[in-house]
Amino acid sequence: MNLIDTHCHLNDPSFSDRITEVIGRAKAVGVKSAIVPAYDMESLERTAKLAESFPGFVFPAYGLHPWFIAEDADFTVIRSYINRKDAIAIGEIGLDFSPECPSAGIQAPAFICQLDMAAELRLPVLIHCRKAYDKLYEILRQYQGRIKGVLHSYSGGRDAMAKFTDLGFYIAFSGSVTRENARKYHRTAEAVPLERLLLETDAPSIATESTAASAVEPIQVLEVAQRIAAIRKLSVADIYNVSTQNALKLFDKIFLS
Ligand SMILES: [Zn+2]
């Protein structure tokens, strides 16, 4: 079995004293690779180090998450990481218009700056979006044909999804879809075109039906796959195959070790 966790934060400090066991557990059930995106300035170097420590399993992405954008964000530093040979994608980047986040006026230029790098370097993007799907669409539409990527841990609902898959974007599901009462996510998983489906955990942030948020690891990508298989009335093996083939297609530099 070959599975890829396309978005998890093994670079989160909470993993540091148990990282070897966490990766061992994932490998033991067939999770072959994990994409690990940086999110703030401090996490850039931690991400690079982690990728060096676990070659062939940890595939790093570099970028600045909308929660951590400040007016004085230094994109030359971020660019120096994105230029590394091991950069599999630019992320985690995006827009989050939740009230506690930096203003839209600060977020949008930072997002666009990182999208421009992605278009120039032909790297895929890992996109975080909350409560900003209209603005996200308005921006991404202008890059049509020049950028590919994924809307990670997608929360925008079924109707908005079609607009993004029409632009060629992939839709990744995390632990939210495993929850019994998460009807909105179930409806999205039911409708997503199979050739656009990706799996992830966003570990350690998002709880699954079986596991509390702080305890989530890449191994829980199995639970996400199982739930989607049940929703789609397909075998789990079919979901493994489809999602892994999609990840290999989107992320040119990833491989199964
Ligand atoms: Zn994330």
C-alpha cells in the first residue's frame, strides 16, 4: 500500500521529541511520504532540517501562512528557502478572513507575491483558505494556466469547489471529513471529481472522529481515506490509488520510497 500525507506539520515543535516514532508508525501502515509545509519565519529552517533528517519521507514546502504575515515580512528570506533544490511546493500560503487574522490588505499582497514566485519557478502551491473563498477565486483566476496547486483541508462547501476544480486545482480532505456530523464535508467529498482528490491530516491541528487534534499524526491519513471510501461507496484501495496517483501528478518532485 502506498499513501501520501499531502499536508502535515511534522515541523511543529510538539513532534520534536517523538518524530522518529511518529514517522515509523506511519511507514509501518504504508504511508510512504509526507509533505511538510513551513508556516512562519522560524519554521522555515526547522522544515529544511527535518527534510534533511528524513530524506525520501519528508518533502518540504516553504512559504508564509496568512496568520503569520506582518507588514514587514521579509520575502527575500522566504525566497531563499523556496530556491532550495528540495522545495516541493510553495506553502503554506493563502487567505484567512477570520476576525482574529491580519487584515485583508496585508494578506492579499503577501499571497500574490508568493503566487508570483510559484508561477515563475513552476512550483505547485499549498493553499490555506478560511472565509475568503470569493477573494481567493478572484485572485487565482488571474493565474489560470500558470499555477497548479491544492486547496488544503478544504472547508468551502460543494458549490464553491467546482469553481476551483474548473481552474485545475486539487481539493484535499483532512480529519474534518471523518467526523460523523460533518455533513458539509461529506457532501463535498461525495462530489469532488476523483481526479482532483488528495488526502492529508494537517497534523497535529485537525481532529478525526477517532483522535483528538493534538494526537493526530500522518498515520490518521488512513482514517481519512476510509471515510471517503465509505462516502463514495468505493473500496479503500481505490481511494489509496487515486489519491496517490493524483499527488504524484501534482508534485513533480515527490516519490515513493
Ligand atoms: Zn497546515
